[in-house]
Amino acid sequence: MPDWSDVVRIGSALPEVEESTWYRTPALKVRGRGFARLRTEAEGGLVLMCSLAEKEALLASGDPAFFTTAHYDGHGSVLVDLDRVDPQQLAELVEEAWRRRAPATVLRRHDG
């Protein structure tokens, strides 16, 4: 089962990612823009930026690894249960979250 160190490893392989904090919790940012955030232990889960359509699809899939709360209604982010998420899918979602927040110049350089 993946944990925060796996999220950091995946994210750190992408250009210009830095470990930081966001809402006083551990986070990953690209040029200062957050794309992944570990919620407090009491809250549980990992916040990943995504499109609303992707969020709806993940939630509709019935996969218990994905959830949301009323706080995130209408927001382009999904909550991920690290104890339940498939590691390969987590890697894809972390990269997609990075792509949503990375500046165009960083994306162009990365994509070559």
C-alpha cells in the first residue's frame, strides 16, 4: 500500500516539484502551485487536483480508494485513500495533478 513517501517519490520525478506545506500539511508544489496535499490524520486521505469530469468518473467507478466531502463539492480535486489505491493508478493521478498545475513552459520542456 502506498504512503506519503511514495507520493513524494512519484512527484519528485517530475520537473520543478518541491516538497512544501499547504494548509499546514505536507504538500507537493510545482513552481509554488500545489497539486497534492496530505490531509491531517483526523481528516484522512490525499488531496489530488483533477478536472471535475475526472473526479466524477473516479467517484462513479465505485472504487473505495476515491472519495470526497462536502467541502470539496464543485472543486477540481479528489480525495484518495492511500490504503486502498492501486499504486500504478496513484502514479498516473499524481502526474495528471502535476500537469494540471504546472506552467505551460514546464510542460513543454517536459514533453519535449
